[in-house]
Amino acid sequence: MPDVERSHTGRRRFGNRDLDWPAFVRKLRLTGMPVADMVRFAELVRGGEVTFDERREILQQARRDVVARLAELQDTLACTRSQPTMAPPRRRSPWPGCSTAPGHTA
């Protein structure tokens, strides 16, 4: 967590940004970002405005990774909608809507 402001008595004074940070880190983790990259991102945040371009690139890469994973999951979802059988029908694929049959790669 980034440095939190303290009162004159030493008590932490959390602002909205401080409280939003843990939720943001959880979202980074859900992207599949490695912990080491999240630590690097936090270091960059503490580095201030001069690190903006590097932080933006990290987030853009995380977004690209999520988009790719979503496409893979959408293909998987299409396979589950069709309720494939183990005995293939005569004229159509036993796995309609799937880009590959289970156990086979494209």
C-alpha cells in the first residue's frame, strides 16, 4: 500500500485513494499479472509522474492479456452451450461452435 498520510499524533489518515488501492491490486491479480509485476507497478506509483509511461505500458499489456483470455473463455463457453456427445452425429461436428474438438489443438 502506498504511503498513508498521518496525523500529528501518528495515526493513519486514510483517504479514498488509499482505500481504493487494495481493490485495484485485486483487479491486477485477476488479470493474471504476476506478483513481481504488481510490486514493480506499486514501486512505479510511488515514483510519481515520471513513471507514467511505464505504468501505462504495464496496464496496456495487462489489458491485452485479459482480452486474449476472454477470447479463449468465449470459445470455451461456446463449447459448453452445444452439449457435445461422445458419439458424433452423422452430418455435423460433435462439437458445434467450438474452434477445436476436445483433446485436439488447432
